[in-house]
Amino acid sequence: MKVDGSIEKFYQYSFPMQTVLVTCKDEHDKTNVITIAWHTTISKKPPLYGISLAPSRYSHDLIKKGKEFVVNFVYYNMVEKAHFCGTHSGRSTDKIDKTRLTLSPAKKVKVPVIKECYAHLECRMVQNLTVGDHTLFIGEVVAVQADENAFKNDLLMTNKIQPLYYIGGNSYTTTDRLKKKEF
Ligand SMILES: Cc1cc2nc3c(=O)[nH]c(=O)nc-3n(C[C@H](O)[C@H](O)[C@H](O)COP(=O)(O)O)c2cc1C
């Protein structure tokens, strides 16, 4: 039996959503970090990645002005830090300092990567689209770095890498108990 869902909460049907930390910089070179679940690959050639941000986020204006961002893929064991960065604003809190996340230089963009994450997509903004109540920032992926153990034969090694997933409310999960089927 199925029950009618709420259109207001349609987005919950795509849970679990992989949750990432996006880094960006202000005009004084200070780095901010925002937790997001609304993000996606958009195109292979050219390599484009999209992130959807509400205009109220401090990071929204930083990315609009700075035109660069890095998508950092988070391990489940970083859940407290990711939750903190998703519930505090860089307008009033230095989230890098408070979470003790470590920044390290990116290869091609000025915005740094977060060292503790297992992969990073360095993006240069090519477009920003107002889409409903969010802005879709589309970035060209200009460099990629990943933990050497993350992929084998192009498969994500889920026994070694346990990504962070958001399931709604204040709750998160990861892949280690999910069933896996190989064809
Ligand atoms: C799990 C999780 C996922 C989130 N996903 C998004 C998202 O996709 N887009 C967005 O604009 N905000 C999202 N947020 C909210 C922002 O992370 C939050 O408002 C943050 O404090 C904004 O930081 P800033 O003001 O420093 O940019 C999410 C928060 C959490 C906890």
C-alpha cells in the first residue's frame, strides 16, 4: 500500500543524499565552508558539476563573486564537522577554525581543498542560474584529486571509503550496511 506524499517535501524522496563540503573564499582570502546535499554531475564533456545554494547562504555571495569553489567529498566519520558547517554561517563563525578542518592548496584554483576529505573537484564557475528559490552554480571541473585507495578499476571501494549521506532531519548514514550487487 502507498500513501500520498507531501509535494512540499518532495525532495526527501531522493534521500539518502551524499553530503559534501564546499569551500569558497571571501575577498580577503579567508576560506568558508558550507555543507550541501543538493549537488550533481551535469556534463562529462565539458566536465561540469552543479551545486544548488539558497541566496541566504553566506557562501552563495562568495561563490558568485569569487567564481571558484571546491567540492570536497566527506567520510562518514566527519559527520559532526559536516553537521556543524551545515548549521552555522561563515558570516558569524570561522568554521574552519571551530571544526579544526585542515586546508591545503588546490592544484588549479585559489580556493583550498579540505585535507581530511577523500576527493576534491576544483571548479571554476561558468554559469549561475536562478532556479526557483535556489541558485544553481555550474562549475567546470579543472582539477581532481582523490585518496589513492578510493577507486580500483573505476569502482568506489566502499569497504575502504564510507561516504557521508544525509537522510533528513538531523540524521545521516553511510554505505557500510547497504547491500551491494555486482554484475
Ligand atoms: C545535511 C545538510 C545539507 C544541506 N544542503 C544544503 C544545500 O544543498 N544547499 C544549501 O543552500 N544549503 C544546504 N544546507 C544548509 C547550509 O549548509 C547552512 O545554511 C549553512 O549554515 C550555510 O553556511 P554559510 O552561511 O556559511 O554559507 C544543508 C545543511 C545540512 C545540515
